[in-house]
Amino acid sequence: MKNFGLTQTETKFADLIWENEPIASMELVKLSEKEMKWKKSTTFTVLKKLCEKGIFINEDALVSSVLNKEELLAKQSRHYVEDTFGGSLPRFIAAFMSGGKLSDKQAGELIRLIEGHEED
């Protein structure tokens, strides 16, 4: 499984792409210079890293996403549970809940999510 972990800077840059995609690579350079004070080389270096991670594609000088933000967050979450809790969602929830309580509304939402994803 690919490691989709992003640094804070990569996340900010990814958000910039998602908000403006599809975007011409030279327009992205201009936007990155304006928003992040980056030089052209920095923009292309970070873009290349994110393309290598399978999040974006730069084809014919047009940058677009392979994964939208929600898909990336889902993959990062699954990767975290796999690495940290041996893939055990119950162990993750137990650790997350230690010392805390759920409201009736939150508990109901979790029950509905679980019921919607149960195997037959």
C-alpha cells in the first residue's frame, strides 16, 4: 500500500490544486508563487512528489487529481488503522474513545454507518 502521508506544506499545496483543478501547470506556478511564495522549481518539485504518490497527474501541462480530498483522507485513515492498530477498527475506536463519551446522536450515527457497511 502506498504511503499517502503528506507534510503540512504538501497538504496546503494539494488543497490549492483541488480548489483550482484542472489547472495548467504554468498557472499553478503563478498561483503557488502568489499563495505560497514559491519559485517555479519548488512548485514542480512538490508536484512531482504528489504525482509519484498517486494523488495528482500532470499530463500535457494540465494538473488534475487522481484522488479527491475525501478519497485521500479515507486512504490515509485506513493506512493509519492498519499500521497502528493492526487493521483492527474496534481497537482504534477503543483507543479513540478512552476517557470520552459519545452523545446519543454520535452513537446513532456510528450505528447507522456500521449497519450500512456490514457484510451479508
